[in-house]
Amino acid sequence: MIKQISTIALATAAFIALTGCSGEKKATEVKTYKYSTTEVYEKSCSKCHGMNGEGNPLKKTPALNDRTAGEMAQDLYDIKNGGTNQSSGTDHDIMEHNMQKLVDKGYDYDINSMAEYMSKLSKK
Amino acid sequence: MKKNEILEEILNEVDKHPEIMSRREALKYLSVSPMAASILAGATVGATTASASSAKGKIVIVGGGLAGMSTAARLNNTLSDADITVIEPDPLSVSYQPGQTLVGAGIWDVSDIQYKRDDYLPSGVKLIKGSVTAFDPENNSVTVDGSKEISYDHMVIATGLMLNYGAIKGLEGVITSSGKDNASVKQKVGKNGVHSIYFAEGATATWKGIEELVAKAKAHKGPKKLQAVFTHPNTPIKCGGAPKKIMYLTNARLEEAGVRDKVELTFYPNGGKMFGVPEYHEAILQQYKDRGFKWHYAHNLVEIDTDSKVATFNHHWKEKGEWDEDLEEYGIELKSELVEVPYDFIHITPPMKAPEVVANSAIGSSKGWVPVTKETLRHVKFDNVWCLGDVAAVPMGKTGGSARKQYAVLVDNMVASMEGKSLPSKYAGYTVCPLITSIGTVMLAEFNWTKKPTPSFPLDPTKERWIWWLLKVYALKPMTIHGMLSGRA
């Protein structure tokens, strides 16, 4: 009887997963950050990329205020994860290294929130 | 399609290779396995059809491959008053690309993966047999074949991507997987030990190449091993697992012929890991060790000399740089050198990019891919433009498995938007990589943007299993061709 129930449960779970009719599983973890998005930008990012995200040619740091939030989110995702494909690597070798150091220092942030913030920099 | 028809199709496929699995064994697995039952259910039941909508508007879908045609079918099922036009030049656009690995390893024939665009055009959907040559999203129109202007209220971009063989010095051509205009690539690829399963004809040639390698290994004398090299480029690629799958399958064919000890198999990826998900990375590393594979990270193929049979890689690494007072850490410097690698057999995974017409227009981006909000699949700049499949700038998402999740999300959101409602659906980055690890076993690597395994089944997802071979080789094609292209599953 137990075996039968578990088989039905398994079949149901598999069916739902494969057909996708239950939608995506909800992420249960809620991450908390030491600093707010604004604080991270002003305390850390701005040192190299400028208060308005204008970049700094002397440090060879790129501007951040030339992209939409959606585009910036892609770049931040790539940087924080060391690439977005299995074995392709990243386009942001230097920033991947720096970001890891900054996250270790507590300057971690939510990607969508930071991308939104950066996209509004030039309009301030 | 009825359940017993799909079952019959699966069993017919099984019959072709009794040495791998007999019909009796397959029937046994299918009848006792709740997973197999669910696969059949998933392919036959229209459980995911969105609710009907009377929203109006002219919809243009640019690209009629798996992503575009499935989206057309689902919109057609959903909208009671649908006005949909698909623009697609390739008569074989809906061919089953995931099967190219199996063609390359001699398990399937190319005829097993060829499907015709015109057979899968949903009834009532208009087709323009041409290519979009310009996008004008400010004025809601596109140009077809340089002359014909088509206007739209809503547009879906599903052009797919380009295989950029020409970016490797010594090779030429920028092609699609099933397009006929691949003569430039075939000058050098598909012969003399240079192979690539990423285009359908190249996959057929790869099987010949593996047979040649086996024959060469049988005749090989002396302590020096033959060199089989497998590459992975520095761009996002479709089916991130394929560069490894063809390596596993080459290994299987060499073992089967009893000549595995005559050949060294080495993987040269541009990146520094086997997989973005740590659990799968570790599992693949172990599989590589178990099979005696070698690998060298941070090597990107930049040149090939097909006469002297030497591949040149850009090997890159990081070194400690100067103290950075803003970072309060030492920075890093990037270093690189060119490394020449002689080969007897090389499988090339080409760099990939968005089509020029997309990259150079307002709908593209600096990297070419179409920028969308990755959860909703709506364009970041144009509210009436949507994008999915290989051309979308979505992390990890260039597989048929992710397109299968994306097209349902996109249609839900697009229809809601046409009705003036807020967007109800979110894509969470689901991708599936049925990693073929030998003839008869597959590791079903399912994951999403959380970078954690997200298995559909309560089984350890890092294990190689025959049941996933059954899924990959016999069930996914009917699910895709009959379920997805009809917009139902």
C-alpha cells in the first residue's frame, strides 16, 4: 500500500514537473544583505565607476550608465557567476575577480535591484 | 497524437538498435516506470493550454524554428481571433537539433532529425518564406528580403543564432544548423579529421570521422597515442553539453572497438569549469577521471591548420597585479599565450553569435543578443517586442528544454499585455541538459538561475542512468515534435 502511494506520488510529481503545469518552483530562500543597494553603490562601486556611473578612463573602468536595467542585469549575472554557460567562461575576467573580493567585504547585492539603480544613474 | 501511437513510435526507435535495448526490455521499463508514464502523459495531454483570449492585434514572429513555431502554435490555440504571421526562410527550420549528437555518433540517421517547416505551420497561421533584413521597432515594422515591409502590433523575435566558424582563423563561414548555404564551412569542416556536430550535415560527417578514427586506431602502432581534441569556445553556445556529449560518445565507440588505449581524448574549454552548477561540475569531473579523459581549462581555439593538423589555442590566466586602493586588494592582470596542439581528430564547437541583422538594429545589444527582462521575456526597450530561444540574452538558456519553458511564459505574458493586464508569468531559468555519458546512459542535468540542481524526479540527478537514455533517445523527440510544436506541452 505504501509502495503504491509512493508510486502515485512519484508519477504525479514527475507529471507536474515535465508538463510544467504547476509553473516554476518558488525559491524558498530569501537572501539578506549587509548594505542597501544605494549604500553598496555609494560606498564601493562609485570609487571606480564614478558617482554617476560615468566610468574612469584612468582606471580603465567602463561606464555603467549606458545600459538599460535589463542589459545591466545580464552583465551583473555574468560577473557574479563567472559566466553564463557551462564551460564558456566570462567576458569580465577582471571584474569577476574584483566582485568576489567585494562580496567577501560585505558589498553583496540583489542583481535586479542594482541593475535598476545603475540604469537611473545618468538621469539623476 | 494518441498515447499508443507515441508508444509505438518509441518502440520502433528502440527496434533499430536491439544491441542497446531490446523491445522487451524497453516495454518492461516503460510499463513499470512512473516516469515513462508521465513522459507519455506529458506528450499527449493538452494540460498546459492557456485559457482562451479574445485579445486582438497583428502578431509577427521572426523565425520559425522550434521556439518561433511553438510560440505561433500556442498563440494560435489561445487567441480566438488570431492574426499571426511567421517569417522563416529555411524549409527544414523545425528539424530536431538535439538529435545531432546522436547522428554524430552513428546512433541515428540524419533523416531521423529532419522535419519540414511547412508540415508544422499551425492552421490559420500565415507564413512568409523569406528573411528579415531590417528591423524598425520605432515604427513597428520589419523588412523582408530587402524590399517587402511588414507592419505589426506585436512582434516575437525567435531568429536563433549563427554558428561563427569563420571567427576561427583557417576556417570560413557563418551558418545555421540546417541551412543549405554551408559550402564555405564544408571546405575544411567534415573531412580530414576536422568535425563539428553543430550543423546537421557536419553531424553526418562526424560519424564518418569517428569511424575513420577507429580504423586508424586499429592500425596504430607504437607508444605514442593518437590525439582526439574537443573544443568549447568563449561565447555563449547552444546546448552547452554537446561539446562533452560527443566526447563521451567518441569514447564509447573507441571502447566498443577495443582501441580506446590507442587514443588520448582531451577537452579544451575556454572557461574554467565543467558546469556552472557545482554538483554537476563535480559529477562530470569524476566521469572524466573514470574514463581517463584529459582536460585543459582556459584554452580558446583561435586557429586551425588543416594541412599540418595543428590547432592553436589562446591559453589565458590571471596574475596578481598592483595594489588597488579603491578595491583595498591587489588587482589582477590578464596574461595569455598561444599553444599549438597537434590532432588526429578534432571536434570543433564554433563560436556563436546573434544574426547581424539583429545585432546591428535597435532590438539588439552591444553583444548582439536581444536584451529582454529575463523573467518575463519582454524586450527591455520595446514593450510590444518579445524574444525567446537562442537569440535571447538569457543566461544559460540556449537549449530546446529552456525554449519549452520559455514559450509558455512568453505567450502568457504577451496575451496578458495585449489585454492590458499586468504580466502573470515568470521564467526562472530552467534548462535541461541530458548529458549522454555513454551509449545507454545519460545524466539528466536540470538546473535554473539559482545554480542548484532542480530535478523533475526524486532521484539523485548527478547519477548516470539508463532511464534518462530512454528519455533522451526515445521520448524527447516525440515530446518535442508532437507536444511542443503543437503548442501543448
